[in-house]
Amino acid sequence: MGSGPVSGASVLLAFPYLLATGNWPLVYHSPMPVHAIPLTALPAGAGQSRAWCVQLEAGGILYFPQTPVPIPAADLDFLLSRQQSGSRLHKNIAYKPAGDALSGVDRSASSAEEFDRLHDVMRRYSASVSAFLADFLAPYRRRWQLDYASYRPIEEEGRDLPTRRRNDLLHTDAFPTRPTRGARILRFFHNIHPTRTRDWVVGEPFPRVVGRFVQPSTTAAALKGQTATGSTMHTSAALKGHGFSRAGHAPVAVKGTGFSPYIPQPQKTRALAPEGSSTPHPLALPHPDSPAVCALKQLARATGLAALIPRLKRTPYDDFMMRLHNAMKEDAEFQRTCAREEVKFAPGSSWMVYTETVPHAVLGGQYALEQTFLVDAAVMVAPESAPVAVLEKLAGASVV
């Protein structure tokens, strides 16, 4: 067995590969499956690699109780010694491989030597993750753009950030100034804190979130069949002993939805909602740009105006994903009432997830590394699960 539990939806998508490989899941659970992969399961054969791609694409989280990308002890000690002021100007320290550049560093707390060393550490980390995933996700054949790597040394709980930049509100990812044009946002995380878990919540599958924010009359028929049905939540005993835990919530099955919300226990008192905020509903579905808008965007790119007005860079898909990201964070009712489940990632563990698909938030934790990849939608093993495919089905037209 190469991985841990998968949900009913993942099994349906992965069935041809599971049948061929005999790699049947141990446990079924909802809402978002977490697949525990021990180092002994690596390297994997071609069939298993395809199954892991399917699990990711369907909204699963691939979890490594022990990271497969170890960091040299000297680099780790250096990272853990870093101090960041917690400024509202920067959420993270970012390494940009395309230009071999480092940004977001608190220069008032760093000497030139320390800056150069941090640059070297982040460059090595980015290259190591890229090399690992080239083999682990072999079906993608490196058809991705290596995007930013980030280091997150600041405690997440209680950070003072504007609503749209808060990590502790459930959201799907979209980049304001770096449109993906339908490519999927794959992120590989590593909790390097020596003793603390990194605490997330994950939410409903992407089609259900879209159904909540987009005009019901335009989505009801198209959303039919996009979500799994008849599944209920089960405690995942298979993950025990792997350094992964789910918060102790009493599950309540929602018949026919493929998703099970939780009843919060009394000790869970932290509010996710931005107090007093709301967002107008519904969001408009993306639709193809008119010839005039296409001409304006081409002119903006040619003249540099798009750098000043980021929206002029975006495809209809990117514009919708940005609006959805903002709407989710700004909608107090959604943050209070949406179904969610807590997950805690152990010290020294890694995990990866398509963050434009899986609603997620970070409630607590300090000292984490992350590498982002923009994966070409054309190489998906299960292309129908990509957000761009979901939205094009709803819109009845190309949105990129």
C-alpha cells in the first residue's frame, strides 16, 4: 500500500489506476482526503505516480509524516534563528527562482552576510523540492513553471493583516499580479518547527464553494455530478501514528452532498470570520472577453500599463478566481457557517495540495517552508477536476 485513505470521489476518479495497480484505499472519509505516504513507499512505479496525481487533482492532500526533502542541519538551524518583525508589508520571505531574487526580508534585522546566506538556503530548498517532484509526479513531465518559494518564520495565530491577506480565513488561492491562465497552483509545504504542529482547516470541494457564491440558476444543472454523493465522514485510524491528527469534532453527515460538516467542540473558540464584513452575492460567472476588451488587454501588455493595473493581465478565469478568493475572505457568514475540518501537520512533516482547488486556512504555527508550482492544465491525469474545467462547464465557453 503506497498511501493512506482516500475519499469516495478520489476513488471514482482513480478507479482505472487503482484497479490496474491493486493499490486500494484503507479508509474512506470526507471532506478532503489526506493520503499519508511513508518514505518506505518511495520511489513509486508509474501506476502509483498516476494515482497520486489523480488524488491531488481531485482535491486530496498528499502528506509525508517524514519529509522526503530533508534540509541540511546547518540550513535548518540558520532558518530557525531568523527573526522577522511581523510587519504588515510582507507576509513571507520569498525566493523567486526565475530571477534568483530574494524579497520580503526584514533588512533591519539582517546583515548583508545573513541575507546572502538566506538567499543560498532558499535557492537550495527550491531546487531540492523541484528535483523530488520531478520524479514523484512523473506524469506531469515537468510541465510546470517553478514559481516562488517562501519561508514563513512568523507565528500565524493572531497576525495583524488586512482581510484579503489574512491566512486564517478559508480561501482558495489566486495571485493578484501573476495570473495562471488556467494552470493549477500546486504547493509543497514543510513544517520545520521542532516541536509544534502547523494547524490548518480545509473546506468544501471547489464545485460546492462555487455553487455557494455564483448565481444558483446558472450553476444548479452544471454542478450536478461534479461532487461525490452519499459519502459520510469517518475517523481516519490509518493516519494515527503518522504525526497527523484531525481535531476532535463530532461528524454530521449531509446526505447526498458528499461532504460532512463538523460540530465544533467547546474548546474551539477562535472565530474565523472577519468581524462585521460581508460580500455581495452572487458573483458573476467568467465569460469570454469581448473583442474590445481583448484589444485593450493586448495594448496594456504592450505598453506596460498592465503592470500598473494588474486586472488587465488577467484572463476571465484569473479574474473570477481573484474575485472568489476575495469574496470568500470577506464573507462573514460564509466564514462562520461553512463546513470545515481541522488538520494538524506534525513537526518535520511535509504535504502538498492544489491550493486553488482546496479551500484552506492556517490557524497557527511558525517556521514553515513552501514551494509553488504552476502546473499546465493540459497534463492533468483527471482534467475534469481542474477549476478551469469546472468553470468552463458552468460558463459554457472557454475562460482562458
